[in-house]
Amino acid sequence: MEGMYYGIHLKIKAAKETISVHLGPGWYIENQDVKIEPKDKLEIKGSSVTFEGKPVIIATEVNKGGEILKLRDENGFPAWAGWRKKEHWKKEQNHRLSMGCKFLKYLQNSEV
């Protein structure tokens, strides 16, 4: 479909399960200085949500050995989104918070 982009996701192994981490659109992730490789040790900050009945993390920040990949601001607004859409994202974030989404911090090995 025209105008659609693919997303970049990671799979992290947590203590009891593997969790999908949604980073952002491929065109954005691929043009950042921080490059994530299989087996990298990552610290992931984000919001825990349920997607298709499974827990997923919507990443706001990825730390790879002190290199920071900033994906979203403190309100969840994507770093790649245009300024005109910011008001929409603020409304969406308020909706997410009203639904009880939790902000979590994960430190795990990733599998890209």
C-alpha cells in the first residue's frame, strides 16, 4: 500500500517469556547512528501494552553501551513524526495513560 512503511521490532528474552519491542519505522531506525545487532545488550525504556493478546513494549529509548537511540519523547510522541501531528499524539498518549499503560524499564539481551 502506498505510503506504508515497515516497522522495526526486537524480541527480548525476559525471565519467563519473550517480549516483542516495537521501535519505529524502518526508514527512521536505519538512518540513526545507533546500530542494533543480534545479541547486543540493550537497556530498553518504554510503555508496556497488550497487542493481539500478548505483551509488547512500545520503546521510547534504547541504550546500547551508552549510545542512546531516542524514539519517543516523555509523552510518547515519536521522534520521526512531524510537528503538526504532535497534538494528535498528545491526545493518544492521554488515552493510553487513562487505560492504565505502565512505563517499564527492561535490561535484556536482544534478538533482532
